[in-house]
Amino acid sequence: MDSSSVIDCHSNTNGVHLGIQKLRDANSNLLSPGNLVRHHTQSVFKSLCKLLNPPPETLGAAALALHYANVIIVIEKLATSPHLIGLDARDDLFNMLPRHVRATLREKLKPYTKTTVYDTSLAEEWTEAMSSILEWLAPLAHNMIRWQSERSFEQHSFVSRTNVLLVQTLYFANQEKIEETITELLVGLNYVWRYSRELNEKALAECSSFRVDNENLNLN
């Protein structure tokens, strides 16, 4: 073996050693406590971002979570006193609905538009059904409003005061199912409202009849 071969071999060996040393240095830097913590934090952050990214079929993805929360809260308030619902409040609630939900609601209400006499037992069933639905749906709506309020507070005060988790809201709720549920609530509310109006009209008619009878008795 000549001297040039020995030199080439030596230089190649040095190159290999240098490459190994660089790899060791890189690994030692990567595996240092600070880098490990940073790497773990980034991984956790990426995982959280994926979890907070709503699937396409949810209200969060459609940017409707807050809007439907307001709709549900209005329904909840009206359902407590259906006999006090005025035409303006009824129209306002209807106008809060997206166009496709309004179209679905119209179709659902068609069988009831021909009804002139409303059944007491059916009105009670609708009242019970609405109460059961709102028992689990209303808290999600209120949490949605509360979560949004807390986010707004944090943006203005730079102080974190998170008391509601996003999973406790309507954010990840399935849009189609929530819209079906809201439609069902409105069908029930419409029936109970019409039943209440019928009772009020009967009561007023009886009062008027009683007043007329008394006036006739006084004339006699």
C-alpha cells in the first residue's frame, strides 16, 4: 500500500468519525432536558389543536354553535309560559332559524294547521317531551354562551378564568341532529301555544256569555 492510499484511508476514517461525532452532538442536543420538554410541549399542543378542530358535521365547523345556543335559550324561556307567547315573539323566533330549518319546520307544521280542536292529553305529552329535551339540551346552550363570554373576558383582561370546557357546549354537537331536535321542540311549542290560545279564547267566551246573562237578568 502506497503513502497516498494510507492518507486517503486516514482522511476517510476521519470523515466517518467526524460524521459520527456530529450525529452524537445532534442527539445530545435533542435529548437534552430543555429540548425534551419543548418537544413534548409542542406535541401536546398539536394534539390539543387536533382535538379542538371540530369535525365538518358539527355546529362548531358550521359556525352555528353560538347562534343555536341563543335559539335554544329563547325556546326554553317561551316553553315555560306558552300562553304568554305573542305573535311578535313567535315571528322573531322563526326568523332566527336558518332558511333550510324554516322550510323543514313548515312541512312539519302542515298537519297541525288544519286542526281546529286541540287535545289536552296531546298538549300534555308535548309539554313533557319538551321538558325532557330541554333538560339536557338547555345546559349545553347556556354553557356555550358562558364559554363565549369567558373567551371575551380573557381577551380584554388577559386573565384566564375558564370554568366551562368546550366539550360541555354545543361546539362539537352534530348539526343535523341538533336541527332535528330544535324542529321537534318548535313543533311541540307550536301545539302547546295553540292549545293555550284555545283555552284562553274559551275562557273569554265564557266570561262574555256570563256577563251577557247577568245583564239580561238585571234587565228583567
